[in-house]
Amino acid sequence: MARRLATRLRTLGRAALASLARRRRPSRGEVSRVLVAHNLLLGDTLMLTPLLAKLRQSFAAADIVMTVPPAIWPLYGGRPYGVRALPFDPRRPDTLDGLLRNPGYDLAFVPGDNRYSWLARALGARWVVAFAGDQPGYKNWPVDECIPYPSVPSAWGDMVAGLLDGPEPEPYTADSWPAPACGPFDMPFGPKAVLHVGASSALKLWPVGRWAELASWLEDRGLTPVWSGGPGEQRLVGEIDPPARYTNLAGRLDLAQMWRLIAAARIVVCPDTGIAHLGRLAGTPTVTLFGPGSAVICGAGRFWRNAPYRAVTVDPFECRNQNLLFRREIAWVRRCGRGSRECASPRCMQAIDNDQVRQAVLALLPDRPSGSRHP
């Protein structure tokens, strides 16, 4: 807490001084440095890719810099779209020091929490663009241009690309993102199905027995199931597969290694979590199970329209009825941000049956893998 406060005070002081200067939106020809400032989680960070593609399309020679949490930073080692990712964590003053060593930006974009407009100003941004309506209002004071959220249902990636005017970015192709370097690990042999069972919330977890049924079905089709999960989720895999029939890599891989595992897989099945977006970036067929989250907001949208991807959800669902997104009320949004105290059981995830998931898998892998025992 003390470190976060120290970082915030340094940021506010520098931003206040920078705000005394006269502000004018630079013309397109004047833009040589661009900043994307945020502190989002994995999935939301990866969904900023359409904005990065559009920035590169609009400013071909510009130095484009984006802040990313340190754990995510290795994914950007190959500089997708020529973007320089710099690690930033408000709890680590040393990461602010790294940003302050190279200040001065013509344009800055703040795609999530507008408190990071203060960071953009502290780093010398001449013009700051962010979404309108964040609360409380002090977050918006450094913002020069407030863009309303779209009035029609849209994917988050397409929304953030709308912070910059101009033609839409070209649709994503897997060769746009170089595979990150990673340390060695024991890659399972043969055609693989990665089953990532963990999620950021217990309310996004699919029932244990259904994962076991899905793994058995995939094995019958000639695919080797590989369990995946985040730190601390080995126990969850143990509940799903007590005899340890299949390889369990939960909690054993960093994000760069996860990329390599996913890129080597025939298919990925996971809840609505950051791994789903990693699958799209790697170009691996991905099936995502949506319970409380929105399959529209976190879906492929226009930018990933060519990705081998299927969303599985039960829609409408009666308690997926909240319309908040990053503290803004948006009429068309239908999602659920309740916690375990408000919702004792994830009925929206329990409503997804194995037949729905199997149909999604078959839509992405209509051919039978080598060794398949069933049609």
C-alpha cells in the first residue's frame, strides 16, 4: 500500500506540473511518439491489440509505447506491430522510474481506468484521449478528449480501436505477433487439446465432472488432453482427474511457455479468461465458455473475425443483467460482476452442457485427428 501511494504521489505531482503547459492536439504529421497507458489484467491487455494495429496503421514511423504489467511483458518481446512494451506496476516504484527515463509523447490513449490519464500526463503526453464517464470525476481531469462508448453491442477490442479515428485496422493474422522467447519445459507429445480449467473467479469455473467427460471424449477422437491452470490451481486439476490420467501443467508454466503450449495444440478449451485471448493471438482453434461474462464484449469482434474461435454460452441468462463496464453504465451491456458473497453457485456456467462444447469443438476441428477411434 505504501509503495502504491508513493508511486501515485509522484505521478500526481509530475502530472500537475505538466498540466500547466498549453495543450493542443497535434496534427497527424506531428505525431512521432504515442503512449498507451493502463494497468489491465491479461485478457483486457491482449484485447488492446486492435488499437495497437490501428496506431501502427495510422502512424507507420512512430515510436509506440504501451505500459503492461510485468508478468505480461514477456509476451511482447517480439514487438508485435512494432510496439515497445514497458513493464509498469503501481506497487513497484522502480517501474515508474523506468517510464520516467524516456518521457515525452505527442498522443496518449487510456483504454481502461482513467486514473492512468494522470500517468500519461506525468510522462509528458501533449494530448490525452480516454473513454468518457469514468467515476469519480477527478480521474478525468488530465483527459483532453473524451470518447463515448459505442451505442451498439461491440467487442472490447473494437471499442478501444475506436479511441483513434480513421479506418479500421486490418483483421488479425497470427503472423502479426512473433512468438515470445521462453524457457524450456516438457512439451507433451502428439496432437494435443489444452484444457485450461482455471479462471480469475470461482464463478467462472465449469463443473469438475464435465471437464473429465470432455477430456475422455477428446481422447477418443485421437487428441491427448493436457490440463492447464494458473498458480495454485493444481488442486482443481486433481479434483477433475484424481488418477492423473493426463499431463497436468497447471501452475508450472509462465505466460511465454503457455503461448508455446497453446501454439502447439490442436485446440484449446477454457473459461472466459486471458488464456482464451492468448489462443486467438497464437492462431489456435479456441472454444471459450462464458458464464457471468459477455460473449459479445470479450468475443472476436471485427478485428478477430477470421480467428478459429467459438463462444459457448446460454444467452439470455436471467442474472446476467448488469450493465457496468469499467464503472460506466452502458445500456446494451449484459454481464455479471457479482462475487461469491452475492452468488453462491455459478448457475450460468452449470447451464453449459458438454454437448454444446463438443459441437463447438467439432465446428473448429471437423476432420478426425490421426488415431481417432470414433467419428
